[in-house]
Amino acid sequence: MLRHLSRAALCVAAAALAPHVVRSQAPRSRSLTLQEAIALALASGSSSEVARSVRDAAQQRDRAFNARLLPQLFVSGNAANYNRGINPITLPDGSTQYVGQSQNQSSLQMGFSQRLPLTGGLVSVGSALSRVDQYPTTGIPGTRLYQASPLVISLQQDLFKPRNVVWDKRVQSLSATVAQRGYLEVREDIAGTTAGAFFDLYAQQITLANAAKNVAVNDTLFTLNTGRFEVGKIGENDLLKSELALLRSRAAMADAALARDRAEATLRRIIALPAGQSFSIVTPDSIPDIAADPDVAVLQALRNSSVVQQAVFDDVQAKRGISQARLNNRFNASINASVGFNQTARAFSESYQSPLARQTLNVFVNLPVLQWGAGSADVQEASAIDRRTSANNRARREALVEDARFSALALQQAQRNLVIAAKADTVAAKQFEVARNRYSIGKISNTDLYNAQNEKDAAVLANVLALRTYWTAFYYLRRVTLYDFAAKRDITDSAER
């Protein structure tokens, strides 16, 4: 169902555009509706670009993290490790002898590694090759020795320690979700800001057009009163009031022209419209009649808002802190183990013949015994942070519920006020016409006429402001709930409207 605006408001809007007919007919001019202005702001505006960059960065971080959880192919090595000098050498009998050496060591490793998703350990399967070149020195001939490991399977695993990979996966996923919801909310903020700037320009155009009409009316009345004064029908005081009203109306028109140009510059900046392209706004002649149920608004806000996702993120971080504080102050261990084959030879091809079994095992244990209460203090600190996080999350949830409920009520009130403002605009315009006609035949005083004129001006502006309030309330409700009450669907279904 569509609720139409008053005929008087549309007539005034048409009058507001009249002084700019020449501009609208200029080359490259375009008409701009509210939805077109919002689309331009979302596509080209600087705020939208910043929001997209923040979202894309978070998405790429999440993508990179998940990609590193997949099997990784690695190639590493040491191309040269040259050493020439007199070095201490331990002899078989335990004595040390200083011997001149000139040698180079090089190595190459290649294989696959895989992070274990549940335990956080690292498994790798690969092959390695190293070579030692002993260059000739005094009395010692040069030699070359290869060591080949055709197959090596390795495991690195922490025991009784925080599983960082599991926590990191939860944190990265939540971080990407928070960034995506935040991006959608910024889009609605931009839409609301654009709507505000759009109707600010509309209000200034209405004010300028109304000021021009007031100048024309006051000029006519001053001419009329001059004639009346000359024939003695009015006193000099009434003539001076009429002249003062004309001067004030001209000053008000100049102020309105400046305010209109500034409002246009603001809207142009928000929607990133080139400075050389002129435009004229086309205001909506109807608004959607939306049933904004406060209970639905609260439900959608609790399901979609970034505040809720941020609360989950903060809670995970707090629980991670407690887990790390507890596990780091208990018995823990680390295991590094490998099995495979290796062989040495003076020729490259021979180093892969008849490989021998190879096993390594390294178990590192750690047991804090006396910390003077440091471990307990770490746990208490993490617990205090968790309690603070829980309290903040409750406060933010309550504020979100309150904001969603009153945003829905504000939109309902804005719809009612718009109907009243449109009716008041029509009534005030008719009252002014009656007052002007009665003044022309001398039935009322100029004070009564100017009062009617002021009421008409106030009603025109109030109607425009009511329209602005409606659209800004409409987009703010969308921002709080990330729900389109007009289409009855979640905005989170897609990143782009």
C-alpha cells in the first residue's frame, strides 16, 4: 500500500526546481532519485570504498588461514655454507686438535606438510639431500660426501598445551563474519547518510523556492501599500512594516541560495559525482507503508547484528585466554619424531643405494614446580577478563534490543508524523492564500498576513523534514536489524543489495 504525499508539497517541490531549469537543460545534466543517489554512494563513495577494503582484508585473512590448513608443498635448502679456517676437532681419544679446514655444506629438502586439525600437530613427508665439499689443504686431499634421505616422515606434536590451531580457526571464522556484518551495517549507514543529505538539499530547495515566492508576494504587497499610503488609507508605520518585510524576505532568499549550494556540494561529495556534472533531484512522491513490528525487529537484530557476532568473538577470545593460562602452568610436553631412510656415499647415485633405516625421537617435558603464585595469578587474570567480557556482552545485547525496538517504533511514528505534516502543509498553504486575499481587500491587518505567511513557511519545511526523518529512520532500522522490512528478507543473504 502506498501513502501519497500532499499535492501542495509536490507543487512546492516543482516550484523549487523551477529556478534550476536552465541548469537541468545543460549538457551532461541528469535527474537523481533517492535510490539512484544511494546506489552511487554505495558504488563510488569514499566511505563505501573504505568499508569494502576492511571487509575484503578480513575475508582474505580468513582465506589465507584456511589455505594454510591444507597440505603444503615446501622446498627449502642451504645453497652455500662455506667455512675456511683453523677449527677445533675432537679426536676419538677425547682430545682436541686444531686443524685447518676449507669446506662448504649445502642441503635441499622437499616434501609435503599437513597441520592436524584436531590436535594442532604437524606431519610432514619429504626427502632430503645434503653435500659436504672438503677442499684441499696442506697435506689433506679434497673430498666430497653426499647424504641422501629418500623418505622421511616427521611429526611435531604438543601435549597438554593449548591447541592454537583450533582456537585460531574459530577466531578467524568469527572475525570474517564480524567484518561481513559490519560491512553490511556500514552500507546502511551510508544509505541513511545519503538520504539525509538528499533531503537536506530538497529542504534547501524548498526553502529557496518559498523565499523567492515570499519576495514576490512582499514586493506586490509593498507596491499595494505604497499606493494605499499615498491616498491615506494606511499609516506610515504600516508602510514601513511592509518595506521591512520585503527587505527581510530578500535577505532570507540570499541565505537560502547559499544554503542550497552548500547542501548540493555535500550531496555531490557523498555520492562522488564529478564536479562538472550538473544534476537535479527527484523526490519520492510516495513512501512504502511498512509494518515495522518491534518484536520482529528485536528478533532480527539478535540474529543478524554484528554486535551479537562481536560478542561471540570476544567470548571465544576470553575462553581462549583461560585455557592458555591453565594449560601453560601445568605439566606439558612436546614430541618431535621422524622415521625414514638415509645413506651416505662419495657419489651422488650411490647415496640412494641400499638406504638404511633412520629414526629420531625427542620428547621435551616441562613441569612448573615453584612459581610463587604466578600461574594462579595468570588464571585469575584470565577469569577476570572473561567476567568483564560477559558483562560487556550483556550490556551490548540489552542496548541492541533497546535500539532495535525503539527504531521500529520511531519508524512507525515517522510514518504518522509524515501524514500529519503533509496535511498541515496543505492547510497552511490554503490559510495563507485566504489571508493574502483578505489583506488585499483590507479585511485583516498586515500582522495577521505575516503570521499566516510564517505558518505557511514553517509547515512547508516541517513536511520536508518529516520526509527526511522517515527515510533516515527507515535506513537506520535496516542498519540495526540487517533486515529489509519492505521485502521481508534478511539483508545478510547477499553482500550487495
